[in-house]
Amino acid sequence: MSDSMETIDDELKTSCNEIRRCFEDYERNKVSIAPMQCISILNALKKKLDTTRPLFQKYKIEMRDLSRDQAIAFEQNLREYAQLIDNLNAKVAAEISEQNSKSSNEANRLELLGPADQSRKNLNTSSTDAKQLIKDANSLQSESKGVLNHVEILVSQTEEVGVNTNIALKSQTQQMTAIKDDVDKVQSNVKRANKLLNQMGRSLITDKFLLCLVLFIVLGIIVIVVAKILGVSLKADSGGFVIDCSLDLFKKTNDCQGIPKQ
């Protein structure tokens, strides 16, 4: 941004100095130039000033994007350019008004005095200086066109940057919207996953109870089967166990041998 400001500053300084130099040349030689030629030169200067104004406005706009420390270096130049352009505009306008008045008075005088006085006037005019000033005016006009073309290019580039920025912002907005949608989907999936985990947790607790119940039943069945194999049965009237004494395993027990319990 600082490089761009320096470039614009150089262009504006060159343009203002060129206009001031041409106006000073005009003031030194205006006494020897016909009023109509003076008006032509002044109009060229006015056009040059008009083409300088867009560059001055761009200078002010570019300064807004600078930091405070960077802007300080250009503020004094901005005030000087503004004062110089205003002064030159006022002087050129005053000179145009004066030359128009002189031209009108000259035309009226010629109507009264005839062509003889005009001939004497032409003898006092320096044709060499007039040609030089006209040449300077043409050169100034050419430079004005160059500056104007440069300003138009800058405006076109600025518009292009604005369009590209707008497109980029729109694309980023769409991406952010898509990201938000994805985040919402992820949150919804997380909630569903939490519900499923809770359901699975409750199912696991229920399955554990069922598994324990089944395990107790199986153990009971195993105990009953082992008891049957071993010949042990439940005595219904006494609530005790009855053993089968015919089996070699229980023949030597006290119950089978008839030894009373102590």
C-alpha cells in the first residue's frame, strides 16, 4: 500500500509542478500574446487541472487505508497539493475571465477603429513566444490525456478487484454455510449415538441378569443330575437327603451300617 501511495504521490507532484510551470510561463509572456491565444492556453491548463482532480481524490482514498504512522508522511503533501490545485484553479479562472473581457473589448475596438489598428497590434506580438506557449499547451494536453487514461485504468482495476472480492466472499459464505450444515449433522449423529449407547447399556444390564439366572438354573440342573447319579434323593417327610446304600460309595457310611448319629 505504501508503494502505491508513493507512486500516486509522484504522479500528482509531477502533474501539479507541470501545471504551475506552464502557468508561470504564461504569466511571463501573456502581454505579448493575443487574448484568444491566451484563452486557448488557459483552457488547456483548466483541462489539465480537471484531470488532476480524480488523481487527487484517489490520493485521499488511498490514505484512508494507511495506518496512522504511514499517513503522517503524506498528510503534509496532501495539504500542499490541495492548496496548489485550488490556487491554480482560482488563478486560471480569473485569467480566463480577464482574457474574455479583453477579447470582447478588443473585438469592440476593432469594430470602431478598423483593421489598421489590428495590424499595429500584430506587429507588437511575439510570434515565437506564442508558438512556444501553444506547443507547451499541446504538450500539457497530451500529458493530461495520459494521466486521465492512467486514472481510468486504475478505476477499472479497482472495479475488477471489487468484483473478485465479492465473488470470494460469496464463495466463503457458501463454504461456511456448508460447514455449519455438517456440524449440525455431526451433532445430530452424536445425539443418536448417545441414545443408542444408553439403550445398549440398559440391554447389557438386562442380559447380565438373564445370564446369571440361566447360570443358576444350569447349576441347579447340574446339582440335581449329580445327585441322581450319586443316588442322593430328597426325603419328602423329613426334609433331609436319602442315600442309596446299594452303591459301593455309600455302603460304609454310618447311615447304611445302621450306626446311630451321636
